[in-house]
Amino acid sequence: MTSMLLTNEGTQVPAEEVRRLGPELQKKDQGASLIDFLGKAFPFFTVSEWYKAIELGKVTINGFVTTNPKMVLRAGDRLGRIHPIEEEPNVDTNIELLWQEDDVAVISKPGGLPIHEAGLFRRKTVCSLLKNLLGLDWLPVHRLDNGTSGVLLCAKGSKLRSALARDLESHRIQKTYLALVSGCPSTTIWTDTRAIVPSTRDRHHAICADGDRAQTAETRFKVLKSDSIRTLVEATPVTGRTHQIRVHLASGGLPIVGDQLYSEVYSPSGFQYGQLSPTPKRMYLHAHEISFAHPVSKKWVSVKSKPEVGFSLEN
């Protein structure tokens, strides 16, 4: 039985119903078939899944539906996928406004909600939800991993965002995290200064290692509470490397509860979460506090986000 066609060949689709797939194609992409290009450039779907999406009339070229997987692409083509919101994963979209002054704000992001459009997410993102919460031209100044919850600094307009981004780069913005880890450290206060090699296209995780690509990194840790299974740790990153806190903890034998990626990277069989059952569905890393100077008033601001109950070690 053949699949039912959802949209006819050649139908023009309103832009708001289409998720753009990357920028306009370049000369280097010219001549590739549609199915080959999608399979290589957007691996969040398998080649067979992309093939089915094309046959169903869910892929567009320059705003028009194509059902031909072998369509030859040209430089300047704009690819898209019809992306109804009901296809997006079911995640918490409740972003909370914690503080706002003029065109600078701090929100609290729930764990599981991505910052930017990626993979299966299009409208269930912080960038999209900010438009409803604060208005147009509001965007985050920095990022948090999808699984990380907590404070996120946002600003309206590129000028303010650039000023705050420079403060972040020069370490004038301070951030403190809470991490619930599996295991008990041998000390209550320590600093990890191991260099981190960032992820590459063929390796989707960072590692602690030396080498030409290694980046200096420093994270300060302090134990807040512990039991025989887990430990609640305060983490203060001095540098801002991708996955820095996660890598430093997991590579030291203290994986963040629910962090499946780095549990597997640093233990072939995966870390065991002691008596925790079932395996946690979220990663227990929370951006607890952010402190910064307002780029206009120069007033020092500190904003906290309360973590959920699971960080208390009481359940």
C-alpha cells in the first residue's frame, strides 16, 4: 500500500508552515540529488525517513512542494520541510520571566526545552517562545544545553546583546550551577583545570585531553549535600567551554544524574545510578544564579532560579 500524499507536487506552502533547512545552497551543493543532500546534511532523520517525507509531499524547494527524491539541486535553492507543531516532541514550554529592566531580562528555562530551532524542534524553542513572552527582537545572550534548566540572560536588539556577549567573553558575567551527581567525591571543594577538546562532526561529545585543539578550562566545585548514592554540587565555571561542567564531572567519576551522553563516553557500560529507579528522564543540571552589570545603567544585578524538588536529595 502506498502512503497517502499530504500535499500535491508544485503546491506553494505559506512560509509560517515551513521549517527552513539551512541557508541557501552554495555552488558546492549544486548537482546533488535532494535525497542525498538531506540524508547527509540533516541526520536527525534517516535517509529512509527523508525519502518518505519527500514522497508524502512534506519537503519544499523554494517554497514549493516536491515529491521527487532525485530532484537535482541548484545553487541558491532554499529547502524546507512542512513542520506542524504537533510533530514536535512533548516538552515543558513554560519559560518564566524572573527579572526585567529596560531591554534586558532574565528568564528561567525548563529542562528539555532547546534554545534554538534544531532537529525536530521548530516552535517549541526559547527563541520562538520569547516573542510571545517579551516581543520581537528578544533573543538569548548565551546558551544552555537542552537538558539544562535555569537562568538565561536575554536582551532586545543586537547592540545590547553584543555588549553583554563581550562581558560574557571577558568573564565579567558570573554563573553558578547546581548539579546532582552520581557518587560521592573524596573532597568537598576542588577546582578542575583540565583542558577540553571540543566535539567534532564525527564525535558529538567533548573530552578532557591535551593536543592542538585543546581549550583551557576551569570549573570550581563545592559539595552542598550528599548521601550514600548522590551528591549535590555547586559548580562555578570560570571559562565557558561547551559541556564544560558535564565533562569535568563525568571524567572525574561523578556523572550528572540523567546525563546519558557523558555517562556512556566515560564508562563503556554506562554509569549505574545506584538505587535510583527508574533511570532519570532528565539531566539534573540547573543554572542557579547569574550576576552581571546592566549594560546601560551599570547596576550590578544578581538573579536566581529555584531548582525543582529533585535537587533536594529527598526523593
